[in-house]
Amino acid sequence: METRNERRLEILLIEDNQNDVELFLNVVDWIKMGDKVRVFLDGREALDFLHGKGDYKKPPETLPSVVFIDLKMPLISGHEVLKAIRKDKRTKTLPIVVFTSSDQEKDIGDTYKSGVNSYVVKPVQFEKYAETIRDLINYWRNVNVPP
């Protein structure tokens, strides 16, 4: 039986910046907990995956442990992805962390009104950025334990 600290996460990362994707994946590898990350470079494909539409014939059997999403993306913004996830009864309680460069009060307020669990502004310094990702993943590993 896995303890909280041994639990492997299924993470959904919705991020259009390839450098941020690579950094995120490197941090996941660095913390060596065996977490699995599924990456989507745009919100439309992520929603298709979660809802079993488009190229995805059916929704995934198990939902991710946590979703990390950027706000500023092509096709569908992170705000719209968040709203669509919260509207669907199957995904409405899915833990979502907005991880973005925006520190605008409107973005922060709008995402909390739409039901985000956490809003984190991406640090600029590399070391702090990596530590923040590690801490967020470990937070959800230890707090978001299914019944």
C-alpha cells in the first residue's frame, strides 16, 4: 500500500511555452517520485482529452490527480479551459492550479470565481521556478489524497 509520500501523481500540464514544458518535465524527473505527466500545448486538445471528443473517442478512465494550466494560450485561454472543466459534472472537482506569468488582479479574481484551487505566478529565477513546481507537486501529492 502506498503512503502519501510514495503516491505517484497523474499530472495534466496545459502549457503552450515549450521551454516551460521542458522545465516542468525536468523538475518532475528531478524529484524522482515516478509521477506521470501528460502535456497538451493548447486548451482545446486538453478539453478533448478530458471529455472524450475529437481525436479522443472516450474520456480517460481515471482523471488526473491535478491539472496545471497556463492562462495565456492559443485557441482557448486558460480561463475558458477552467470554466469548461468546472461545467462538466465528471471533471468539476478536478484539482486545478493556474501556473502563469500573469499577476494581474483581474486574472487572479476571475480564476478564483471560476473555481481554481490555486493561483501561482511563475517565478522568473530558474532555481525558484524549479522549487515552486516541486513544492506544488508535493503539495498535491500530500493533500489531494483520494478516499
